Amino acid sequence: MTNPPDPAPDKSLFPAPPMAEQERMIEAILFASAEPLSQAAIAARLPHGCDAAEALAHLRTRYQGRGVTLVRVGDGYALRTAPDLGYLMQSERVELRKLSRAAIETLAIIAYHQPVTRAEIEEIRGVALSRGTIDQLLELEWIRLGRRRMTPGRPVTFVVTPGFLDHFGLESARDLPGLRELREAGLLDSRPMPGREGGARDDDDEEDDAAQSGQSELFED
């Protein structure tokens, strides 16, 4: 008993596209793919009779020296920007960073009470001052180190910088809004500050206190 003959291989009713057309098809497939495709995956998309391996080899040769190249990524193929032109894809942009509440409060204290020490900032805020808060303000160049106080431990003070004044459109720290302006703008409560009896004093009283405080401070370079 003889074995039946092997079935004839499937043949397409249409001839395979020319090699140039096969290259165009693969080019379109790779361009539209978000990830590298294996040779088998590419061949599965091509019409019957196409030679994916040969078409890929032709494409790699044709793309040599061009702005886009056909590269092998693991077991797959992908279109990629030529390595020597990668710098054209780079861009620089300004990243906006929001200050934390702790940084805003610390900056305000330094602006209104400068020169002020870390201990004084912590006493006003009522919480410990983290190193990162001061570092962020120093990095922004909105504050700088001031002179040391002639007090035990000779603590360093912090003051605002010309960059801070320029950013907020101030000619000097004296141009900072006073308590009255802040209350009128709705940025402060109209109630008296804790520990202060008889209501809040006006801006003139605040400026007199600041002047007297500044005259009583002792510093050294």
C-alpha cells in the first residue's frame, strides 16, 4: 500500500509584490508601530509570497546615512533617529516649581523681620524649620546668609536678596506691603494678633518698632 502524496503547498492566486513594494509595506508597518516588531510579526502582515528577511536587509542598506535608520532591537526591528542627530531632539524648558507653605511662611518672615536667625524663624512659625526649606530659598537666590549675631553661639542670620526684590518688583524691603495693606487685600485677618491686647496697631507703629529693633541689634562682619 503506497502513501498518498503530500499536499501541494498553498499558492496565492496573485504573484508576490515587487521587492520595492515589499520594502514600502514594511516601512509603513514599522513607522506606525509603537514598539519593535519581529520578522515573523512583519511577515504575518505582508501579502502571501513576500520575503520579509530580504526586504528588511534592503531597507537597512537603503537607510544607511539617512536621518532615520532601521535598527535591530532585540529580536525586533524599529525605525529610529540616527544617533548622531539625537541632539536635535533635545529641548530645554523652564520648570515651574511651587513653593511649599513652609517655604512661603519662612520667606515672609525673613522679608519682614530681616536679619533673622533660624531660631527666631522657628519661634515665629511655632514649628521646627527643616533644612530643605532654607536650601530651596537659597537655591532660588531669594535669601542669603547675613552677618552673625553677637550673641551666644553667634548664630547666622538670613536676609532677602536683590533677586527677591526684583522678582516681586520692589525697590527695597521697605516697599513690602504693611499690615494695613495686607488686611485691606484680604490676605490677613482683621482680628488682633495673638498675645497683643488692644487691637492691631497701624503701619506707623510697626515701622517704629522695626526701626528700634534694627538699632538695638549688634552684629559683626
